[in-house]
Amino acid sequence: MPQQWVIPDTHGYLKTLRALLEEQIRPSKFDELYFLGDFIDRGPDSKGLIDYLIQLKDNGYQLRFLKGNHEEWCIKAYEEELQLKKNFLGLKKPNLPKAEWMRYGGKETLKSFKVNNLRHFPVEYIQWMQQLEYYIELKEYYLVHAGFNFETDSIFDDKYSMLWIRDFKVDPDKINHKTIIHGHVPVSHEFIDFTIRKGIYPFIPLDNGVYIKKKGFGNLTAFEIKQRTLLVQPSLDD
């Protein structure tokens, strides 16, 4: 029976992702792999990680990708950098998207692409990030990077919240009583395991902060939704 695996924030940790996929999951081309976004920043090889995923998809594996806030950050920083170039002497508002992005992993991403200037970032990777999905609906689940804003009537129109929201109270009626699987905010391995085992929450958070050097964190996880199996791969990139 084909399996359905959900993998959260990979953040340029290519060696860790390869170990998770090739040594633990070992997917067939009938299995489905869903990625919750944040492919770039923080880790050492954002470019290599994206290239690896693109190659897997080109080789016939069934992969679907969501957009994370780090992809959106990169896109906005790139677009503003190009706009600044067009303006006379670059006199415009401060480049806040770039400044913030660089603080939270942009430097590592530029290094992995071997560029010093954001204007030289390969446009094909920007285009790849731009076409990423915001959410995926499955039979019993909604997959999203961060979550949904249940305070609005049209939760699927609020794209900002899908990328950035940190706290939300689920209204089951607005999601047909399905369970939300998300990443974005790192939580402990114990809490991830608890929500899966109990099965009483309307959400399952999967991000264990692969880049966090702290007890209970620092792993890349994968959740198989049919058997409700959780795999844990310790970081190999640090």
C-alpha cells in the first residue's frame, strides 16, 4: 500500500534529509511525499537541498511542496533588491526584507548559491519558490506551513497567515473537522510524539528545529499519515 509522508522544515540540511529519505523512509515511486516549506536558510546547503528535491521529482517520485515563510522572505528580499537597483542612486525606504532575511539564514543561503549580491541570485530558483503551494487538502488532513487564521471567514484566502501565523485556535467547522499538520514553530520531540499518540488534538506540529542545539530538538522528522508513524533523523549537517 502506498505511503504518505509529511516532512517539515528542512532548512538547507541536505545530509540530514538524504539520510531520512534514503536510509529510513526509502520511498517507492508510488509513495507520496509532502514537504511543509522552509527549504532554505539556516543550514549549509539550501541550493543542494532544492536541487536534490527537484531531481527526485524529475525522476518520477511523487513530491509536493508548500511555501514557507523563509521562501517568501527570500522572494521579497530579491524583489526589493531589484527595485532598489532601478531607483536613482538607490534612494528608497530601507531594505527591510533583505536585512531581516539575512539575519535569519539569508547569509547561509547566499553562500550555498555562491553569490555575494542578492541581485545575482539565480532567477530560476526564485521562480521555483514563487510557484510553491500554500496548503494541501487530503482526505483527513490539511497540510500547511504555519497554520490558518480562524478569526476570518475565508481562512484559505489569508496567505500571510499560512506562512507566518504562530498561534491559532482551530474552528473544526472551517476545516471540515480534519486535522491540521504544520511546521514553522519548533516544538519538542516529546510534544510532537504526544500529539500523534493521543490523537485528540485538531493539529499535529512536526517541526523539531533541525538547526536547534538543545535537548529534545535538533532533528528532522517525518510523519506517515496512514499508519501514524513518526520517524526522527538527528542532524548530520552541523
